[in-house]
Amino acid sequence: PLYSHAAEVKMTSSTQYLWYEDILADDSVREAAEYLRLNVTKLDEEGKLNVYGYGRATKEISRGEDFQGRLYYLFADYRDAFNEHLDLRAGRTYVNAAAVSGTIDGVHLDVKNLGPLGVTLFGGRNVIFEDKRETGTRGDALTGMSVYLDTIKNTHIEASYGRKYVDTDVARENLGLDFSTTPIDRANLYGRLQYDTAAETYNEMLFGAKLAVLQDLILRGEYY
């Protein structure tokens, strides 16, 4: 008992009964939905390893259809490995970079604390959700990487690259740039660019500024 260690498990469940009109099918639909959230923390003595999960299962009562489900995420999260230089997520997880974002069955690595620099790498099967279930094939994939800089004046600059595959074919290849800086205490400048190399066009272009004129008044201007 003196050397024992206990993890902490938290589970939250909720149930819904839904009744609505399906306009396309011209039919009344009744269904039950069950949601489950799982958090398992402190799996190791240092508290670096945790597991998180969340999903939903539905059953149409009126039509007698089979159960359908969505697993939104279920991943192991290991923080501050190798002298606080690496964060690792493995499993079904959401990834986000300036160039691309999505849910993958794969791995996300964040190599950090390299001075002001950091590098993220991620890749895996691209998860595509429909209304009540998920679709896609094993040939659907999403990969990417980014290099970011965190420095003075709360300045963050990120350059990233991402690629999506559909049935093993390249569907999208993007370059992205994201920045945010606070040159003075009451002003913040930010922007985001996303360029599609296949279509040779900008998917997204955003420039903005926030100005805290008073404690309870913030002005924001954006060009999107």
C-alpha cells in the first residue's frame, strides 16, 4: 500500500429521446441517443499520461434500424516527455494547423521548448462523419506539419503544410500561415492565410485588429 498508485476515472453519461419530422422522407422519427464521456487521468505518478474519450450511439425506434454511432475522440495523451520537450497524442484525436485541420486515427507530436521554436507533426486516417455515423475508407488520410515561433509581445507565428487523401488519391494540398502579436498592451494584430497549391488559389485570407479602448470596451476590425 505504501507504494501503490491510483488513477482517477470520471465517466459522464446522458440519454436523449428525440422525436421529429423527417421532411425528406415525409415520416415521423423517434430515436434514442446515448452519450458517454470518459476521462482517465493520473495513470502515472507524475500525472503526465491521461486518456480521454467521447462518443454517441443512436437507435431509431420508429423504423427499427440498427444502432449507429460516432466516436468523436479516444486518445492517450502524454505530456512533457524528454525533459518537457514532447507532447504526444495517439488514437482518435482532432488536429489543427494553419494549413489543414480534421479528426484522425493517428498520432500528433508537438516538439516544444526548443528556445522560442516548436514543431508539430501529425498523420493518420481522416475520419469523416455523417449525420449519425462515420464514413470513409482506409485510403482516406490526413497528414501535416508546422513550425511555430513564440516570442516577445505575445507574438505567435506558425507556418504549416497539410495534405488530404481520398481513397489514396491526393485531394488537397495546402500551405498555411498564422500570426498574432500584441505590440502594445491594448492592441492585438492577427492574421491567417491558407493557399491551395493544386488550385493555385487562396482558400482563406484573414487580417484583423483588436483594440481595448476602455476596460469594458473592445473594438475589432477584420478583413476576411
